[in-house]
Amino acid sequence: MTKIKETVDPRLKPCFAQLSKPAQRALISHEIFSEAALAATTRSEIEKMHGIGPSAFPILDRALTDAGLMFKS
């Protein structure tokens, strides 16, 4: 049996590859494909998205930090 490899949506930046598939779909559904788009939202807005759980935040925080950005206040 051949295992199908799941891939990251090509619209998402590589920094989001470690997110769960539901978290990736949540970002995509809100048209957040890059660190800059993520920084244009508040942490509270992200927390309310269906598919985003607590394990997503270390990945999102690291992506923003590496890009020299932060969540909108």
C-alpha cells in the first residue's frame, strides 16, 4: 500500500508547515498566508479560529519573532 504524503498548501509560507492541518486550514480560510498577514491580526482573533489550538501558538510566535513581527495589539 502506498502512503500518500500530505503536503502544505503552497500558498502558506514554510514557517507554517509544522502546524496541524486544521490550523493550516484555519489560516487559509482567513487568508493568512504569511507572517505579515498573521501580524495584521490580534492573538485573540487567532485564538477564536476553529482549528487553532494551544499547540499552534509556539509555532506562530516563532514565525512572527523570526520575521521581526508581533501580533497586532
